[in-house]
Amino acid sequence: MEKIKFTLLAGSLLASLLVTACSHQVGQETQKVVLNNTETPKYQTYVKVGQPVPVMQFTDIQGKHINLAQSQNKKLLILFATWCPDSQRAMKALVQSSLIDDNMIDIIGIGREENVESLSQFAKAYHLPFALVADKDRSVYKQFATAGIPRFILLNEHNQIVKTLLLEHETKAGELLAPIQW
């Protein structure tokens, strides 16, 4: 009986680790897993290049309403978590990049399973000069993907998806943001 309990607990823990992983492959949307002789994406991405973004309105942690349709700029949506080392590294690189000063790009960070307090502390610690949105229940995140962070979603001025990126820890710091090109 103890062996069965241990096996169930170990399997449950492994499944939760797979679902909460920070990210998987650099610049790739998914990793393939073979099930029943067919390939299934491990981390599915629900949005595709050319589609309109599935979420147009947000409220940031300051209570400010954000409507993507009100800006003619390109947008960079970042799906991340404050506890994720890959997300932390990506935010550090972003703050040090020229993207942060580009007035033609709106940047919005969406904190998966985060609240206003955790995002406020993170913004202060990482000196983030852009809007952050708390996605406590994954209601925003689940419109983009099943798992994996940080995810960078690039939108054109018409709010259509130009590119999706799933970044991971093996990327060299200097090359981390290289794939971010409209």
C-alpha cells in the first residue's frame, strides 16, 4: 500500500513539474512528444502568426486600463512568472536592451498566477518601466498556450501576431533578445 501511495505521489509531482516548467526550447513554440505513434506538442501554443491577438484589454497593477486598439505601436506581450529564473533573466536582458526605450513599441508584462503585490515587488526589484498585468487564474495565459514561460508574443500595429517565442535557460545572455524582430 505504501508503494502505491509513493508511486502516485511521485507521478503527481512529476506531472506538476512538467506543467510549471519555466520554458522549454529557445525560439521554438513547442517540443514534440510521441504518443501512440503521433507527435503531439508538449507545450502547445494556441496562437499563430497572422491571427489577431486573443486578448485586447487589460488592467495593469496600477489600475490603469489598457486597450491595445488605442495604440498604433507594435506591441511586445511577455507572459512570465516572478519565481521563474528564465523569466527573471529575460526581464533583466529586456531592461538593458534598446527595446525598452523604443517609443514605437508598447511592452506589457503578464504575470502568470501572480497578484498585484508580487508584481509590484518584482517591478521595483527589476526596475521595469512598463505595464504589468496580474493574471492570477491564468485566464489570459491559457488563451496563448498550455505551459512554458517566458513567452514573448510580438504584435504588429494592427494587433496581429507576428511571432511567438518560448525562451529557455541555455540561451546566452547576449543572444536572448536577438529573435525579437518584427
